[in-house]
Amino acid sequence: MKKHVLFAFVLIFVLALAACGAAAPAQPSGPDISVMEPWSRPSPMTAGNGAVYMTLMNQGGQADTLLSVESDIAESVELHESKMENDVMKMSPIENVPVPAGGNAKLEPGGKHVMLINLKKELVPGQKVKLTLNFEKSGPMTVEAEIREMGAMSGDTDMKMDMDKKN
């Protein structure tokens, strides 16, 4: 009799464990985007254009892509990249900015950046520019870029600049 009770107890225990099933495998986490230090240089209305820089951090397990940027401060907002070609700095529109899983993408002077085309108002130090960053997986994200003086690091150089138009 004791053997039957023990057998029944073990059988119930084994069946209960089987009903639990195996734990589902952990799914890789999606992208986890954060925006670090968005900023812009001052730009008078006579300049017509401005640029915004930042670092896009992705602490998630999947890559993401910055597809576009929107702002009410300019008639048009584009992603651009500056590259040195034959001793001339060339700036061209780019389609997107990849942000690798567990990595970052830097938008900085002399490289990839957000271009504000045909400014509607002057970029004044101390003020902020509101931007909506549109990511492929993470969706829209609103940030404010501080307009600040660069002092000795203003990037003023004697380099020639050539802007390519998007075709």
C-alpha cells in the first residue's frame, strides 16, 4: 500500500513538472535608444542653414536606424554627412544613420549630422531647438538641442566646402 501511495505521489509530481513545460527561451531585447548631448551652433538668419549634433546610444539587443528628423525651426531637415575628398570637405545628404545594438552613432562636426535648411528663425545661444527623431524600430523620439557657443572649438577652418544636392 505504501508503495502505491509513493508511486502515486511521484507520478503526480512528474506530471505536474511536465505540465509546466520548459521555460521559453529569452528573446533578444529590442533597441533601447537614448540621445546624449544634442546641441547646435548659433546661426544667424543670414546664414540660412544650421546643423545639430548628438550621440545616439543603443543599449538594446537589436540595431535600429535613424530614418529622418523633423523640426518646425527650418523649412527642411535632412541627414547629412561631411567627408574630406581631395582636400575639399564635401557635404552630402544621406538616407539614414544606423545605430548598432550595444553601440552608438555619433553625429558630429565633420561627420554625420542633422542639417536644418532654410531656417525660419535665428539660432541664438542659450535657446533650444525641438527635434523629432524618427527611428525604424523605436519610432519617434522628441529631443531638445541646446544652442551653444563653441569658443575656440568653433570648427572655423580654412577648408573649402562643397555641398552636393540630393538627386
